[in-house]
Amino acid sequence: MKKRIRVKAPATVSNLNCGFDVLGLALNEPCDYIEIELTDTGVVEIEEIRGCDSLSRDPDKNVVGVVLQAIIRNTGISSGFRVCLEKGIAPGSGIGSSGASAAAAAFGANELMNGRFTQTEMVSFAMEGEKLASGSSHADNVAPAIFGGITLVRSYRPLDIVRINVPSELYCAVILPETEIKTSFARSILDRQIALETAVRQWGNLGGLVAGLYLEDYDLISRSLEDHVAEPKRAPLIPGFAGMKTVAVEQGALGAGISGSGPAVFALCGGLASATMVLNAMEKSIRSAGVNFKSYLSPVSRTGAVTC
Amino acid sequence: MKKRIRVKAPATVSNLNCGFDVLGLALNEPCDYIEIELTDTGVVEIEEIRGCDSLSRDPDKNVVGVVLQAIIRNTGISSGFRVCLEKGIAPGSGIGSSGASAAAAAFGANELMNGRFTQTEMVSFAMEGEKLASGSSHADNVAPAIFGGITLVRSYRPLDIVRINVPSELYCAVILPETEIKTSFARSILDRQIALETAVRQWGNLGGLVAGLYLEDYDLISRSLEDHVAEPKRAPLIPGFAGMKTVAVEQGALGAGISGSGPAVFALCGGLASATMVLNAMEKSIRSAGVNFKSYLSPVSRTGAVTC
């Protein structure tokens, strides 16, 4: 009898303001789930997709299919995979929906193949899914979805992922407005060139944020949560963004910004009580703007993809 | 009788490859020295400059004079300062010559004024000297010259300096070719705009370097010591650069690059034995290129400016 396992991978908040394309963190929820088994067909079959009507079951057009095909192709195994995908994370939400599916697929395959891949190799396979979903094979969602915690993509070529210390009281409030932004579009509106002066500000903050995370210095983390690159371009796409950011900071958030390419908006907070107040204020703000939304409150998850 | 004190401030290596304009570290030597006393004249007098013929004693045209005048102007004190400056660091060397003089002046004045300034305020005054010397008021030399250790300028406006952990075995080998590069010229040849992709590579490495310093992970430090911004432009200005960098890495340096705007070349090493081998190889390399030079080998200094 073939072994069939169930795997989940979490939503993730990437960029974290100053870390465009390199930083990301894992949430506890929501998650994508897959059931996956090895077959002897040599191909990938997607039996069923639950929780989302818009995704294709064609393995060439589905993130999970693309990741598993890349694994078959790269390892030369004669096996195939049969998969059921259950989407808990809405596509185009900015909290790593495609990244969670891709991470679950890479992690699940690794479990079935006796753990032959390193975590970085799993990220590398999962990036194939990101390429399909967004047109760019970025790793800032799939890295935390696999490693858990907060990750830094130090380098893409070669791929080099660093797990950064997570202060114990770091919580994340997330508002997900009911509007979709395609990552490919959100990338297309960014300037291809940025002023050196702007880049210096951004990497000064990135250094400050990484230092703050190791020092567990919440003030330094707070001061470092600035985005001079993506937010100025992308904020206008998100209904109610400015209002949510303002109230989040007023209520004591360490910082707030766009999660990935949006429309999700995140606020990092020191402690559960603070995060609860911040989330309430953000909910009130977006509700008063007349926008439907979902909301999540989560510590930074220490674990990424797991069997369940 | 007026109190007269003697102060020294160390040479510094700024940028550290991936941290253009934000990172710097303090060496043990060489140093600049000043003797400084409070007067009742309300003005700055530079009595004598030793160790360098090319610097002006006019306080408007001398780094030390400019820093001390800024302190008088900003604090509204009626006192003045009388100073002797002893240059141990050659101007235009790339190891923070003007920065050390500026730091010594700010630190010395603070000592005479009963420690009324924070370290960050001292950096802020010292930056006035950098503005005179190089046309830009950067802080990546004066910050480590005052704080000691490794510093990150998280932000320039407001000025926010973070002292980064220094691994115990971190040593620095420095070769100072006998050629001068004006910082203002070395800045003028940089592109004002950089590709977003290049910026992402640079801040990925900066995050990796900061993480590596906290983790005391010498491999990660080594992988992060890349410069995709300044080195490609400035390396051609430095005689024998490519050869020195190659042999430094071959001999086990964690990384090597241009110190500040050059012409000094530095190599970071794990341990004194490694640093000694690396320095010997770099000396041999530049000697075979027929270039005169000075060389220094130093642990990263825990202290910046001190009385002596």
C-alpha cells in the first residue's frame, strides 16, 4: 500500500518593509494543506482542489504540479505523485498563498522520499511554483514557509537562506482586504532603478532590523520598519492602507506595512495584548472605509511546513 | 590653570563591502592624536599640526577646527578650544583619516565639557568634519571611531547608530598603497541610480553579514562580504587591487575589499594566525606589482576614541 501523508504549510508575510525580496516570516494561520502519495506513474496527478475554484488541476498550470514535476525531473526518480490540495489561503492575498502550496508540495515530497533534500533544496524546488504564480522565482515566502520563523534570503545565486532570531514576544496582526492584487502586476509597477541614496536608507534599515531581532530590541525593530522602495508605489493599490497603518502605529504597533505585494497589510507588535489592540483598531479603520476583509492574529511561527 | 587632555581616535574601515555608507569598524592602529584645552577666547586655535604638511591650520579649513566650531555654535558656550593635532593616519588613505581627527575633536571636547554629549551627538558633530573633508557628511567612519567595534548607521535623518556584535576572533589586515584617492572623487564616479536587483543583492548580503556577526558564524560572514555597488567602480583606481584580493581569499581571508573609498584594501580574517598569513600574501602581491605601501594588522578594536 502506498504511503499517503497530509502536510500543511503556513501563510507568510514577506518583505517586512525594509527587506524587499529577502525577508519573510511564518504565521501560525491560515495554512494550505495537501494530501500527497507516491505513485508509480512517473507523473503528477492533482485529484482535487478544495477551497478555491480558480486554480487549474493541470499540473503544468498549478503551483503544486510544477513543484512536484521539478522534483521528478531533477532527481530522475521513476515515481509520480498524486495530490489533493486544500487552499486555506486566498490566492492574490499577499500572504504567500502560492508560496504555501509550493512549500507544502516540496516538503511533502521530501517526507515521502525519506528526507533526501535539505531545507534550502526544498526552497529551491518551491521557487519553481512561485515562478509560475508570479513570473519571478522569489524565495521570500517559500523560505519562511519551509524553515519557519523569520528568514533572510542572503543570496539567490547560489540560494542561501539564513534563519534569523525571533524575539519571543513578536506578534503579527494581518488584515486581508477583499481585493486581489496580482504579484506580477505589483512587481511591474516598481522602478527597475532606484536612487543609491534610497538604497542606502533601505539597507541601513535592513541592518537595523536584523540587529534588532538578535538583540530582541523592540525599539530598534520599530525604528527599522520603514519601506522606501515598494510601499510608495504599492500603497495606492490597497483600499484603506494609509488609515490602517496610521491607527496601527497609534495603537503601539512596532511598525506596519504591505505584506508581500499586498493587498494584505501587516503590523508587527510586541506582545499579544498589543497585537490584539492593534488588530482591533485596524479592523475598525478598514470597516469604516467600507471594505470587506479577513483578519488574522498570530505569533511568528517557529515551524514552517509540517505533517499533520 | 586650564585642563589640557590628550585624546586618540583610531583608523576605521568603512563599507565592509556590502554596507556602503552604513557599516564601519575600528582598528587598534594607526590613530590620530590631539591635545586639546578649553580657552576663554570663544574661538578655535590650531597651534600645531604634526605628521602631515598638507593640512591647514585655519580652523575653517581643518576638520578639527570645523568640528570644534560646530560644537561652540550649537551649544552656545563662550569657551574656545586650543588644539595640537598629530596625524598618525595619512589623509586620503581610505581608513578614515579625516574621520579619526573629527572623532578625536568631538570626543576631546566632550571630555572637557564634562561628558555632556551622547556618543551619537559626538558622531553628529564629527560628521561636520567629514563634510569639509569629503563633501558629504557620512558617518560610517566617525561612528566606529567614536563607538569602537563595528557600527551600523541605521539612519542618517535622524542619526541612529547601532553597535553590532564583534566576534572575538575577527582580525583585519590592511594594505595602504602609496597613492591618494580623494573621497569626493571616489564618490563622484559611483552611479546615482542602481538596479533594484543589485540593491536586493547588496541588502541580502548586508542582512547576512549582520546576522553572521551576531551568530559569530564566520562562514556566513565570509559569504556575505560581497560588494556589487562600489567595488566594480572603484577597484580600477587602486594599483594591485585584484591581485591582493585574490591572494587574500586564497590564503583564507573571510573576504577582502576596498576600505572606504580606497586606496586602502582590507581583508577580514578569523583569527590572528590567519590574518598574519593573509597580510603576508597581500604584501607580497603588492610588492611584486612595484607599489610602495604601508600595512597594518589589528583585531577589531572594542574601543573608539579614548584619552591617552
